[in-house]
Amino acid sequence: MVSIIIPTFNRARLLVQAVESVLTQTFADYEIIVADDGSTDETRAALAGFAQLLQFRYLYQPNGGRSTARNLGIANARGQWLLFLDSDDVLLPDALAQLHGAAVEHPTAGMVVGQTQFTDHRLRLQRTLTPRLAPDTPYPALIACEFFLLPGAFIVRRDVLTEVGMFDPAVEPAEDFDFALRVALRSSVVAVQAPVVQHRMHDSNTSPAKVYRGANKVARKHLALVAAAVELPAAIRRLSKAEWMRRLANNYYELGQNLPALVHYLRLLRHAPARIVDFKIQRQILACLVPARVRARIKPSRLPLTEWSGRA
């Protein structure tokens, strides 16, 4: 069985679409758990039509954040595999069949991930994100690449959580980034080259600045995890540390914080001296010497200037 856990807060209309996308799956062995994080809108009433379904359960908690809502769902799940679907996203009809089928074919895998379709608020396709796994260095490669282990795109074997733990509220809004990478650090990941989820882009998505700051919390947490993972080969630990330094540096750069960005680019070179010849690293180091507001006039950042005053 696959347990689909849907955390939600005041998204009644979109939530109904998310639930309906599960009910139209071609794979039948699943349960739906909606974990309501203290909604004050018509969420409960909107779900009334699903209440008689045997595979549907509604759980409520006082508002505590989406990590605790997901953890509530995990604690009540009965499935061997778990899928976390955001309440504003939808599964494609063959998602569970694709993901569970690959899990059966690879019984030692701890996680199976498929493609994510990014859409506008009307679910019109904008682009597709394809998972790219490096067989020899999966964890460091996941740090380095565009992150594709997004909620709804993967299933995780429940017994893996005994070792890696559940979602960490302390690193929100990047708790999904942290969780998926902790799974990848401790188990194998298999990719399915088929779209499984539509990720809806709209005005209430988390802002880039908050994502960068949350990702920096995750980076610092994982640097400690990697240092403690003495069972990993030394080369993997060294490469992982270098990739986390690069991600920290890039995040600080995007936040307009030149000094910490420069410090972490230099730390990256300490862990991976050969990257001194990498033109992209050279360019970023030089760019850190240019004031952020001057950079913004030359090449606009992904963040508005008003976001640059925050600390990560």
C-alpha cells in the first residue's frame, strides 16, 4: 500500500483537486490522509464528500506548520510506501503505478522519484524537471544539481524513516529538501523517467528569499550529518562538504550577502582545490566584490532589493 499524505492550511478549493487527483489513479492500493494544519476556511466542509470513502481519512491539528502536519500523517499511515503531496499540487493518473512499479523492480531502493511538471495556476504546462542521478556519488550530486526530489514526485519506503527520522520544523520552508536528502544519504534512489506530479506555480508559493534562507539551515545541518557519517568513504564526505559550501555560497550570493558568499566560495576551494580552474567559481568570486545593488542594476537578481535586508 502507498499512503498519500496531504498537509493543508486554508486551501479548500485546491485541496479538493489534490484529493481528486489521487482518486483517479490507475493504481488502486492506496490510502489518502489529509493532515489539516489548523485551517480556518471551509476545508472540513469541502472534504465532506470524501468522508464515506474507506481509503480516505481526515486528521486535524492546531496550526503548527507543514512539517508537523506531515509527521502527523506519517504517524497514522498504514502503507509500506509514503508519498507527500502538497495541497495545491495534483498527481498525474499513472503516478502511483509508475512509482510503485519501479519500487517493486528495485526492492532495495529507499526512494523512487519521477518527473515534475511545473504549471501555472491553471495547470498549463510550463516545463518538466527530470531527475538525473549519479550512480557513483548520488548524495553529493543531489546537492549540486537542480533539486528534483519535490513533494509529490517521490515515494519513500516507510522503514527508512526509522533511521533518517521525520520532517524537521526547524528548517522550514526547506524541510522537504532536508528530508529527501537525509533519505538519499542513507538509502539508494531510483528514478522513473515519466511525469508523476504537477507542481502549481502561483502567488502564494514560498518566496525565493525564504527558500534560500531555509536551504542555508539545511546546509549547516547536513554538514554536521556528513561529518558524523564516518561510514561514508572519505572522498564522498569531502565532495559532499564541497557541494554544501558551493550551495551556501550561491544562496548567500542570491540574497545579496557578498561577504558570507565569498567566505563560502573560498571554503569550497579548500575542500576541492581543483575547482580553482572552474570559470563559474572564478566569476562568482569576482562578482562578490561588486556591491549587491550595483549587481542588480547590471543583472537583476532573482530577488527584489527589499529581500536583501534579511539574514539567512
